[in-house]
Amino acid sequence: MLLADENRPTALFCCNDLLAVGALQAAREAGVRVPEQLSIVSFDNTILAAVTDPPLTSVAQPMEQLGAMAVNLLVRELEEKPSDKQRIVLQTELIVRESTAGWRS
């Protein structure tokens, strides 16, 4: 197990909040203290991130803007308007909570 190894990581980035909740549980079962021994960061910033113990630091996506862009692109495709491939970049935000060490000012 990754957390039982003497050379275990000092931080984990989980691709979503649900996996981060699993990482928190695995750390607890391995006796690894979060954030003192292991920092955990997740992606999505769902309600899960705020209600865990400790609360998860998470990258928030602009979900409303993401949904609106997806609908607009779909409507444009359905109207058969030719569209070039494009890259759309939306701003994310790091929501710092208690699952990470070294962020306190």
C-alpha cells in the first residue's frame, strides 16, 4: 500500500472529490495524519469537499459557465453552422481548506 511505505508521498492530488474522500479514509486507516503527514487536494469542489474531516482543499470549476458553453456549442452544432475546432479555457479557483499543510499565513 502506498501510504504504508516508509517513502510514502507527502501530498496527493486526486482527480475528483470522491477519490479524495477515499484517500482521506485510507490515510486514516494507515495512521497517517492529514495534513501534518500528508496533504490532499481534490478537483471539482463538490459539497463533499466542504463536509469531510478535515475539509478538502479543492480546485473549483466554473460549473455554470461550463454548462452554458456546452449548451451553446451543442446548439451551434444542431443548427448545422460550421465550426472550427477551438480551445476554450475557463478560469478555475483553488479553494484552500484544512487538508493541506504549508498554506497557512
